[in-house]
Amino acid sequence: MLIGLLFQTLVGAGYQDLSGIYLAPGQVVPVLVTGLKTVLPAPATAQAVPLPISLAGISVSLEQTFPAHTWQLPMFAVEQFNRCAGSTVAAGCLITAISVQIPYDLANPQQLLGTPQSTSLTIMENGAASASFQVQPAFDRVHILQSCDIGGRTEFAGIC
């Protein structure tokens, strides 16, 4: 089923502070996006290794301008959450969590000192690209992924 939403928006990266989205080499992170047209009947999950670079018609690329490189990110899962009251999905209510792994060879901030560079994520939906969303490379982002990180379904229930 498709619904017509106007814009894709990167609203966060799971458990991270929304003041900036920081990504570290090897990190597994749920990228949270609104504005996708696809409504999934159930979560889509990777079924084999190596991890796929597309699930349910959705894929994510990461581009760094120095050193110049573009990666298609391995995907663990795509889940959707309706953040509005009621059972119908209205524009702006659907959040899509796309769990991806950041490449180990992402240049870190120390490698980039004094060098103009840009690092961005692009979400692809059925072959159509979103806008590029700026992210910041980090040395590390140690965190154990838990149920409260993705969608927050158990966040206030005390059962993370």
C-alpha cells in the first residue's frame, strides 16, 4: 500500500542526540526517516549473510567527499512505527527505522583535519533518491543496541 507524503526527512539515528547525527566506523545504527511512500505490512529483516543492501525496496548510501568514496550500506532491518493516535497512517505520522552498518573504512575526524569534506546519507526508495542528509564522522559511538533504541515501543514500559 502506498501513501503520498511530500518530503523525506531524516529525524534521527536511533539512540543519538538530535543536535547532530554522528556515525562511527563499524557502527550499527537505526536511521529514522519520515516521508517514505512505502507502508510495510510487517518489518523486513535480513535473512542471510552477507547482509543485503536493499530491503523492501529501500536502500541507504553513504558518501564522503574526502577521501572520495560512496558505500551502499548493509541492512539488518526496516521497521515502521505509526506515531499518531488511531490505526490509520496520516502524513507525517509514519517513522521508518532502517538499521544499517556503517563501513569500517569511514574516514574519522582526525583523518579529516584541515580538509574540506562532507559526509552524507541518501535514502533510496524503489530507485528514487531522497535529498542527501549531512552526518558527522566520529571516532567511536559505543552503544549496545536495545529495544528502546528503535521506535521506542518499550521505552516507557521499563522493559528495554
